[in-house]
Amino acid sequence: MKPLKLNDRFYVKIVPQKGDTVHRFWVRRRHIALLLTTLIVLVAGSLSFSAIQVWRAHVQESALRTQAQEQQKALSTIDQQTQALQKELQDVQKQNQEIRQLIGAPPARPHVPPVQKTSFVGDGSQLQTVKHNVDALTAASNVTHTESDRIKTLALRILNVEHMHALARAQLIAAIPSIDPVDGAEVVGCFCYRSYPDAEFHKGVDLGADYGETVRASAAGTVIANDYDGAYGIKIDIDHGNGYHTWYAHLSHVDVEVGQHVYKGETIGAVGATGFATGPHLHYQVMYEGQPIDPAPFLHGVPANVLASLP
């Protein structure tokens, strides 16, 4: 058999269905080989390209899947943070309500907007849901912040007023006789009629004490007298500015000046026996609206009826 060569020719005849003309052409074996080789290269290239495209699609799908998982995780974190903010906002509004109740302010209508979990939204509108949640919480937070500032201002104002009232009441109480001028002395002479050492109504109480013992102001006030006054001997008169005056008589000496302001419990002099006195003691007299009243109820605090009359 004769071996095939690349230069061998092949004749190809094309006979139309109708017509007498027959088309004939020839090709060499190498042309056929070249054509087959080209086809094989094209098919192989096409298959390679398809394989590369499939691989790239797989890589992109994997990347998109990873990105979707990360986005879902981020949305879950946003959900947790949003719910925490919602809970914190509810707590602040609850505290505002409690403060309002404590200060007697009318209750408000707190509102915390419901928050939809973005991780449950599956229609691709997560960003819109996040924006809606953030906008709603921001608006509610601004309202709550404004309300907190207003309540704080109102509470401070009320506290200041209450503090001023407390100070005013404390000043009123400080100016009412309420302590023993010689600290625990025994009452040896009552606010009453007596026949010794003279038959008359005794307008104060006599407090037994040793000579030179400290005498204290029984209430805050201004010294209006500190000199010798007949049978009272050396006497201090303190005006408490509220209708009350207190007299401290038979003193051995005084430690305050006329016009001086003294505080409750401040030392004003010392026990003596000046004037009409049978021995060292303190004559303590309480005057109200110019009339003597029994000092005994004022020796150990402000009497309950007097406290009840205070504003």
C-alpha cells in the first residue's frame, strides 16, 4: 500500500440538485490536517475559557456568600445595639417618670418606637430598615433628652425652693428659745405666785447654778441690753426678732455688746448674784409680744404648739 503524504491531493465534487454544472476543487492533505488542528485548538480554547468562566463564577459566588454572611453578622450586631439603645431609652423615660412623680409634676407620655430586627428582613431592604430604626430612636432620644433637661431644671428649682423653705424654717426655729441657758440646771423657782423672798408673781424661772457658771443664749437674736437693771442686777435682754425676748438676770458679768448678733448656744455671760438675789442662780425670763410666758416648756426644745404654728 502506498504511504500517505502531506502533499497528496483530494478532489471534492459538488453536484447541485438542479443544474449541469459540477463544482470541483481539490485540497491537500496538509490543509485538512491544518483545518483539524485549528478546530481542535478552537475547541480546546473554548473549553478552557468555559472552565475559567465557571471557576471565576464559583469564586465570585463564594465571595458573595462570605460577604452575605458578614453582612448578616453585622446586621445582627446592629440589632443587638439597637435593642440595647431601646432598652436604655426606656429606662431613662422610666426614671423621668419617677422624678416627675417625686416632684409632683404631671406625668408625661413616654414613647419608645418599636424596632424591627434587620436580620429578619429578607427582601433586600435592610439598609432602609436600619435607617428607619436609627431615625426613630434618634427622634425619641432627642425628645427624652429635652424632657430630661426640663425635669432636671424643674427639680433643681423645686429643690432650691425647698432648700430655701428649709433654711427659712431653720432660721425661724433658731430664733425661738429652745435650750437650757445653763445646761441642765435644776429649776429652783417656778413661774408662779410666791411669798418668798417677796410676795408677788414670779415672771420667770430660777435656774440653780454655781457662781461663774457659763450662761448661753437660748436662741439666736440681737443683744439690746447688757447693763444693771435694779432688782434684776446685771441683765442681758436679747431680741429674737419674732416677738420673743429672753432675759438673763443676776449675772456676775457679761460677754456680749449691745447690738451684737448672737447664735443659739453662744456664751453671753456668767451666773452671779447681783440685784435682789439670795444666792447665785440665773433668773431666766421669756417674753412674747411684751408679756411674760412660762419659760419651762422652752428649756428642752421648741414646744409642739409653737412648731405647729410655724409656716
